[in-house]
Amino acid sequence: MSDETPNQLSVTRYIAAPPAKVWDVMAHRQEEWWCPVPWRVEIDEQDRRPGGACRMTMYGPNGEVAPQDGIFLAYDEGRRFVTTDAIVGDFQPAGPFMIGIWEIAPEGEGTRYTASARHWREENRKTHEQMGFVDGWAACAAQLAAICENERA
């Protein structure tokens, strides 16, 4: 957390794979790494452009169903994508929880992956922390890394 973004939570991880490989898995194979096992996600719609729909549904091991609807705020091919749940559908306001930022950058022979959640209010950040942000998002980063590091480029 930085002084400029006091309500931000972040997880970062070095992945021993080239950025192109990490991006491909990160952006196009989300169903394989997006949720910590035993949860899973199904992509409902992704219109990968600013203002485009970003809709998915997460399913838990005990029958939990958690729709995640929002839009892309940014989609910079090969570098990052940014989503929010503050806007849904045809630019309709929704109860905002966070802005999610998933980004990569070259680092040495591999890639630095960083996932961040920016919250409007401190209480939302605290709630997200208590929900298990660090463990959950770190588990997702580990799942992403395992795919990227264990497959040939």
C-alpha cells in the first residue's frame, strides 16, 4: 500500500516465464487460475476494451455462486487490464466495491505480476482484507505462475 493509494491492496509475484507467455495465460485462460482452488470461475462475457463488459461467475465448493459484473476501464494488450464493478451493463451505476488492476512487466529473465484492488473507502479495503485478500489473491498468483512456468512457451 502506498501513500498515494491508501485504500489499495496488492499482491506481486515473480514468474519465471517470458511476459508474452504470462500475458497469454493471464488474459486468455482466466478460468484456469482466477479463483483459488476449490473455487472456480466461468467467463460469461469479456469485451476487452475500455467500456467493454467484464462478466464472470465464481462458484464455490459448497454451492456458492458469486456473479462478478463490471466493465473494463483499460485494456492494454500485453501489459495490463483494469476493471471495476462500479459500472455495469450500458454504463449503469452499481454499488462500487473496487477497481481491479492486473499487470505485468518484464523482470530479468521472467515477469513481474502485480494484482491490485483499489477501494473507495477504508472500510471496503478492510472488509476485503478480512475476506482473505492476501491469501486468496496470492493463491491465484501462484496458480498463474504454475501454469506459466510448467508449460513450454
